[in-house]
Amino acid sequence: MSFEKIGFIGLGLIGGSIAKTLKRLYPEKRLYATSGHLSTVTEAFDDHTIENSEQLSLQEIGSCDLIFLCTPVQQNIAYLKELKTVLKEGAIITDVGSVKSDIHAAAIETGMEHCFIGGHPMTGSEKTGYANATAYLLENAYYIITPTAQSPKDKVTEFTELVRSLGALPMVLNYKAHDHATATISHLPHIVAASLVNLVQQLDDEHETMKTIAAGGFKDITRIASSSAVMWENICLSNREQILEIMDRFGEQLASIRAEIAASDAGSINGFFQSAKDYRDSITISKSGPLKKVFELYCDLIDEAGGIATIATILASNNLSIKNIGIIHNREFEDGVLHLEMYDGESLQKAVELLRKYHYTVYER
């Protein structure tokens, strides 16, 4: 593999996770980074992810074989242009932005198509920053690769195999097709989530009743509203036309179901939800796909001291580890007060059998 010296501009959640994964799998490779904050560089150096302890100049980054642009979309474009005069011969620049059209246009405009391969790891978290980066964030996540018309085929192949080796699932797409797809399945959901959160804030009373009882569907659909505001500002500006088109289509959907509810059209309302359910249920949930199987159960629990500890002890004494545990305060759409998530299907089945043996009421999904 010719990518022996790898540079990063930006070392947040995505850049940091890629760097940590590379270092975990390829400890012999030399990784270098520059970031908006020196403390980030220092932290990455201290945990032995990168070689440098101080900020690096673009000229120093330009000497790398492979360079990841991991800043907000518009900043990535600026860095791409600045790297043109300092880039090592034969080096490849890639990015991790969720919008591809603007940066591809910049590569064409600057004559850098031959050294650019677009990228978009479809993974992340509502949390941000290097502190939340992990060496396993890319596991079983789609990683979209968008070569230019002039990207060297051998470099595209090499980069694709590197992505695959990191545990991700590479998929090569045309950059315009990518932006249309992500506007629909990624960008619009974030806008909807943020809109719903803002609406609840505006409609809530002085006792914050809505905020207090918010759970279930509300928490599921709005979790992503905690993402970086700067990142989403950049995405909306960069993928403006595609997002506006999809928002208009979504508005038509809302207007249609609104009219059906207003008309008390039971059949159409049922059809609306049934169609959505059928399609959502058809989306494969597997360990090799982006929607990963969750091994969870819900359990009724009396509100008394030591109740959770008793259940934890029962499972631990049978060598069963709990991946996640929590209390469901609003169970409008959930059965059971206690939510338990296990690591695999076998552990889940054993947990269900054990808890029922001890006369707990258990609900499986």
C-alpha cells in the first residue's frame, strides 16, 4: 500500500475516528494532523494516534501520501484549493463531507481532479470532537466513495480497499447521485428533527411539561438534533438545491396526510401508516448493514430499593453482560419500565429465560 504517510486536516469525531482506526490496524503507518485547536493535536499525540505534538503547516501536511479533509464542508473546499501548490506528486486528497457537489466543482475548477477522491463515511453521533472519536466508529458503516473523472483507477482501488480494511462498507457512487440520496435520507431528517425540537420549545408551557414527558418516538426522532450546528449550516448551504427539492416533496407529503386527517378519511390514514410500516420493515437490519440489530428486552419492575441491582446480579451470576440499561419513564409506545440491551442474540435469549424463571414479566421486541 502506497499510503504510508497520512495527514488529517481536522481531527473531530470523524477525522479522529478514522485516525484511531488506522493506528489500531496499521500501527506502522505515520499519521499527522492539524486542527483548529492545539489541545486536540496534543490529545491525539498523547494517546499515540499521531506523530506531531504541535500544529503543522499546510506545506507539511502536503507532503503526505493521503490527506483527509475533515472540517466543515465549506472549509474543506478552501483547504483543497490551498493544498494545490504544496501537494506532493502522486498524493491523493479525500474528504469526509456529507455533500459532494461543491467540492467536486472546486476540484474541477482548480484542475485537481487527478488528485482528488471524494468520500463520505455514513456514520457518526450527535456527539462531536476528538474526545468522542473511537477506533470502531466505522465498523459496518457505508463509506461512499465519489471519484472524479480523472481520479487514477489504481488509486481509487487502493483507497477503496483501505476503506474496506477499516471495517467499513465501501460504495462507489457518482457525486450528484450521492447528494440527491443524502439530501433525502440524511439531510432532511436532521432538518425535521431540529424543526420538531424548536416547535416543542415554542409550544411548551412554563412548567416544561412537554420537555418533562418527552420520550419514545420524540426522543428517537430528535436525537440527531443535538448534532453540530456549524456542520449543518455548511451542509444546508452546500446542498441547497437538492435539500430544497426534497423539502418541497416532504411538504407535499405532510399536506396530503393533513388533508386526509381533516377529512377523517380512515382508509387513507391507515394506508399512509401501513405503507410506511411495510417499507420500513423491509429495510434489512443486520450486522453487515447500517441499521444494526439491537438485542433488547423490556421488563416490569417494582419501584423499590435494589430492584435494578437484583436484576443485574441475576444476569451477572450467569455470566451475562449488559450492554445498556435504562428506565423508561414514558411508556406510551413501550412495554416494561426497565430497558435492557444485551450484546448478542444468545445472551438476550438467556436473559429472557432467567428473568422469567425469577417471575419477572419480560417483553421482547
